[in-house]
Amino acid sequence: MMIQPEDRSGPLNGYKILDLTRAYAGPYATMMLADLGATVIKIEPPEGDPNRQLGPFLNEEDKDMGLGGFNASINRNKRSIALNLKKPDAQKVAQQLAAECDAMIFNFSTPKILEKYHLDYDTILKINPKIVYVSISGYGTNRIVPSLYEGKPTIDMMMQAESGTLSITGSPAGEMYKVGPGIGDTYTGTVAIVAMLAALLKAKETGKGQFVDIAMLDSMIMLSERVIYQYSYTGVSPGPIGNRHPLQAPYSLYNTNDGAIVLAAFPDRYWDKLVDALGIEVLRTDARFTTRAARLRNQDALDEIITSWTSKRSKKEAMEILDGIGCLASPVNVAGDLFANEHVQKREMLVEVEGHPGTGQKVRITGTPFKFSDTPAKIYHRAPLNGEDSRSILSQLGYSHEEIDRLISEGSVVHNHV
């Protein structure tokens, strides 16, 4: 017997992914793969993925069951089997799953952690030569190119700091801030699935898998490429400049009487549109603003004039005027604005899933940005309970009811059900 892929509409339908991820970067990557139609089998420890302890929670019972909002968002569409990998029988189950999967992905500080569970690359390669084996870590491994810090633990904010991202995010006075979303994790997760999919294409062609080494720091340096080329060309390390752009103006955030909007005006045709929308003659005639270079030199005066216009209007009023002429402008939305936004709803970016299993209670999580004409990606089902699919997965692997009961009673496997 073998694991049957779930019948899904996405373009990765039929692919099977073994997921040993935790924290954020790895689960975010496998979330996208599951949205795209892959069957993702998540191996959790007996106590569950630590993410299950992160809220918010609808109630205390959900907290006890590990059904927080974070887990619901990034573990949707997956199947869960809970294994105590310290036990040989559980290791055998994991190896059987690896033998059937197209790819295996994890995000430990070093892949050496998997050696003690007999799930290291050399072992798995003998079991499944076609497997794409993806390691996500903070600083990478020494398997392909050197890493001076293999095994060093890290978090998103450390990666924003070390990559230079944090150094250009903040106020013009020099105060620095991390980027709000955990981009050190989410961007690394995105890079990981790009690499995995490329390796899967090659494996389909050659019948041979490979080791894929994705480092959070590498990914974040790539994301912050502006820092690299600016220093290379000028010899000067750029610093934070607030909401402005180093090469063009206007390009910033402007307060309205009930919030804020952002504006930009490059290429020059957008400057002409903005001048028409604002109706402020000095912007059309004053030499400080008639060329892009002049506007860049005189940003303070320019922003003061624009703010004098925006501050007299609400976000809605300002946007109606600016959108009416086709300016480069957007409102600064808070989460509540997104829930009320018809465009966001039409794009299916807020999706309802079951909140508490069996109650019919619904919650909303982020939808998938992948839109396909023939093989639609979608949210198929809520995040599973820890080990919710343990029995069905073992059954598909050929284990009898008696063998499954034994594995559960011995603590090699945990099964939770609704």
C-alpha cells in the first residue's frame, strides 16, 4: 500500500511533500505548497508543533487543543501525523513516508539534528534517490558551500538586522525599526519553494533528487539587494530615510484628517497627473518642483505642500480625487479596512475556514495569491489537530489496526481526533 495524494485542483496535485517544519519559515513554505495542490504530510512531535501554543485563541478550549490563529493560518490544507522520533518505530514510519514523497523539507538550525533520527540526507537518499531534500536554516549548511555559523539559532529580527534590511528601515533621524511582517521567515519560505519546485522539475527530467540549502541570511541579503548595489557604486552605506525614496520624489506617506495615504510620482507623467489632481499652481511653476532632480533636492518643501492638501481631506475623499485622475496613490489600510474592502473580498484573499472542529464556528484567514486559469489553488480545509491524520496515514502505509494501536499505546505515535 502507499500514501494516496489528495484529489486537489491545484497545479501541484499528485505531488507529496514530507513536512518536518516548525517555527515560521518552513511552515509558511509548506502552506504555499499545500495551497498549490500538493499533499503535505506534516510530522509533529507528540506535544505538537510549538506554533500551536501561539494565539490568538477563540477560547480556552482552543488553547488546550492548539488551535490558535497562527497555526490555523500557516498549517491549513495539511495532514498531520504525530511521531515520537526518539523511538525506532516512529523513525521507521518517517522513513516510509520519505520513500513515497517527492520532497522533504525542514527548518532546523542544522540538518545534523536529523542524523540521530536516521532521517539525514545520506540515509534518505538510499531510500529514495529521487527525493528533493530541502534544508532551511538561519545561516545555511556546509554541505554545498561553507557556512561559518552552521547550527547557530536565529529569529526574524536577527535576519533583518544582519542582512542590512533593518539599517535602511526607520526615521531620517537614524532611528531604526524592523519591518512589521516577519519577512525574514516569509521571504525565506518563498525562496525555499522556488528552489524546491526547480529541483522537482529537474528530478522529473533526470530521476535524481538533490540537497537544497536555503539560508535565511542569504535570502534576506537577496531581498535587500538595494543595499548591496548602492554601496558597491558609491562606497557609502545607505541609512534609513523614513518613508521616502532615495532616488525620486514625491514618494512618501501623507497624513489625512482620518488616517494616511501614500503617494509617488515617477515617471514624470505621474507627476503631471498629481499636479492636476492637487490643483496647486506653485507645483506647476516653481523651479524647485519642475524637474525630478529639483523635486528630490526640495523634498521638505514639496512634502509640506502636499500635506497641506491631504490633511484637509479624509482618506476616502483624497483617494477619490487621486484615483479619478489615475495617480500613483493608495490608502494606508489597517486590518479592519481589509475586511471591509470589496476588492480584497473579490480576490478571495480573506477565506473562511472552520475555527473549532465540529462546531461550525468559522474564522477568516489569508487566502492564496496564486491564481490559475485551469488548475486553481485554494484553501481546501482547516489546519489539522496534532496527529489528526495519524491513523489514516499509517493505514495507507499498510499498517493494520492492531499495529497502529500498538504504536499508539507504546507512544511512538499520537492520534488526536475531533
